[in-house]
Amino acid sequence: MNKPQTPGKQNAQPQKPGKPFSTRESRETGYRDGTRAAKAVAHAKAYRDGVKDGYTDTTEAADREKARLDKAHKERKALKDKEQPVSGSSADFHKPEPIQVTGVTDTHVLLGDGASKGSLTRGEVRSLKGFERRLTERSASMTKAAEDTKGLKAHADDQAAKITKLLEQAKSVKGGEKLTGKLTKLEESAKTQAGKAEEIHKRAIRAADACRTVLANAETRYGGMYKAVVDSDETAPAELSFYQDLGA
């Protein structure tokens, strides 16, 4: 007699052996996709940071340049406001008049029209001549300073041009952005030096012109007095060197 079959087991089949379950392939695929995505994000962030750095460096350099130019402009304006013209219209209204000499003694030079007092001592005459000599030396030194600073400005301009060229080259090569900050500062420094050299050059020229103008006025006013002393009969051997010295 056959046993009754258990419900639900009439169609049960024995399991066959097969490939074990694994998510490894999906994991590896996800890793590759994640790596690609991370690289893309990293490049995007690097680009963003590069843009930020370049913008910041350039903006800061532009701000420093503006501040330098503004300061130089204010200094030049203040100097111009303070300066009084040495030659030109103002000098035309104050042309010096020669001092007339009425006589020369062994101790004094006797003065006439145009003098603020009636006579000058030998020491006072010597001081006036020494003043003229110092003006001559000052004019020569200011002329030399003007020439030297002109050369310094040309050198600084040349350095600034070279640095600017290097800066442009650095921007076009890989890794050059690492140098742009330093090159920008060097460029700014060279331009600042050129500006200072130009300002000193202009001041030296003005100072030399001023010295020459004052010297010319002094020679006009006192030249006749020196000549009268040199041409006088007061040329004893003990005094000869003094009188001849006035004519130098």
C-alpha cells in the first residue's frame, strides 16, 4: 500500500551545483567609476583654486600698483604746490642790480647805490665769494646726480621689462603659475625703483637749475665788487693772495 504524499512536496527537485553568489564585479565597476568621478572633481577643484589664486594674485598686484601710483601722484602734487619757480616770470620781477663800489681800503670795501649798507669788511667779502664757490660745487653735484639717476631709471625700466617678459612666459608654461606671485612682486619693485629714480632725477635737475640761477644773480650783484677789490691798489704782498683769490 502506497504512503500518501506530503502536501507541497510533490514538485520539489534537488538543487544543482552552480556559480556562488558574488558582488565583487559590481564593486570593482563602482570603484572604477568612483575613481573617474573623483579625478574629474579633483581637476574641477584644482581649476577652481587656480582661478582663485590667479585672480587674487593679479588683483593684489593691481591694487598695490594703484596704491603706488596714487602715492606718487600725491607726492608730486604736494611737491609741485610747495615749489616756487626759480626762473621765469617770478625771476623777471626780481632781477638783481649790481652793487656800486665807491672805494676800497685796506680793511673795507666802500659801497654805493644798490647796497643795503655802506661798506663790507674783508671777512664779509670773503664769505660772499665762498658762498658763490659752494653754489658752483652744489650745481655740479646736482648735475651729476641728475645724470646718475637718469641711468638708474633706465636700468630699472630695463629690469622691469625683462621681468614682465618672464611673467608672460611663466603664464604660458606648465607649472609657471608657481612663479607668477614672485615675479609680480619683482616687477612691482622694479617699477617702484624706476619711479623713485625718475623723481630724484627731476629734483636734481631743478636743484641744479636753482643753483645756477642763484649763482648768476650773485655774480651780477657782487661781480663788480670783486673786480674793484682785485683792481685796487691794496695788493701788498701780505694781502696779494686774498685779492687774487677773489678773482678766481
